[in-house]
Amino acid sequence: MKNPTRTAALLVTVALAWGNAAYAAGGNAKNGESIAANCAACHGHDGNHTTAQTIPKLAQQLESYIVKQLHDFKSGDRKNSIMSSMASTVSDQGVKDVAAWFSSQKMGADKVTDKSLAEAGKKIYTGGIAKGSVPACSSCHGPNAHGMPPTFPRLAGQHAEYIVAQLKNFKSDARANDPNGVMRNIASKLTDRQMDAVAEYLTGL
């Protein structure tokens, strides 16, 4: 059986090495605010749109992570017809600027609706699943789920439905823009119930 701690350390090393050579941040938030007006219908002008739980909050997300995702939508490495169309209209500098704007906003947390499920999710997030060789999520996303620049996104406060949807996308290979298959490898070992638990815990942070 693989050691989850050793696996996590390896994933962090490989993914960070990939991320450091990828998309640098450094945008102008003030300039990005005007670009964000084009994103407001779905994400909210401050990145906290709450109507559709399957649409991610962008407020307080890591700037470098937003930059990478927008570039991936542009290139087709991440599939979404709406986002690919939107991202294609934004210049490389504009991508950095709008990322800086959303990153500078404060994310509002959702409320936990199932405390026992959230508690089960906390155990997976902080300790992993030894029998399934699943490393602790905190080893990559941080103890408070605030992310680890430049590769691992902030998950604290994110919509639970969005987190679950993305885990399922990684598991099915519908989403494959994770460096070196890190998330696809982990998600493939999680049951739907375990995904729900982790998401429920994260949404209340």
C-alpha cells in the first residue's frame, strides 16, 4: 500500500515545479475591475455570485490560479464553451488584470447544512484516507484551504456543489488540466459520498 503522506509530498513537488514555470501573476486590479463587468452576470462583479451553486466564486481566489484557468480556457486545455468564448476576448494582460481584481475581493463563506457530513469531510481533508492511499487535501491546498500559489487553488468558502462537480469531472477525465494528473489520480479514488463530505466541510470555512 502506498504511503499517503509520501504520495502527497511527491504530488506537491511535481505540481509546484510545473506551476512555477507556468503563468505568473502581477496584474492591475484597478484595470481588472472594468473587465470584471463582463463576468458579473455569472460570477458577480466582486466574484461572489451565489445564485447558481455550480458556478465558482472567484473572490479571494489565488491570482496565479485564475490566470492559468483563463489561459486553459483559451487554449482548450479546459473545456467549457461559455468560458472559452469569454476568455478568447481578453488579452494576456487583461487576464492578469481581471485575476488581480477578483483575487483582491473578499470571499463570503456558505453555510454548512450537514454538520456530521462536514465533520467526515474534515477528517479526509486533514488526514486523507489511508486505506485508499488518498493524501490529505491540506498537504496541497493548505491547512485552512487557502491554497498554495501558484498551482493549488483556494477551496475555503467555495460552493459545495461546484467542488463536487469538479471532483467528478476530474474523476471522469472530463476535466484534465491538472498538472501531471494530480487531481485525476486523487478523485479517481473517492466515492461520491466522500466528495460530498469534503465539499460540505470546505464550503463552511
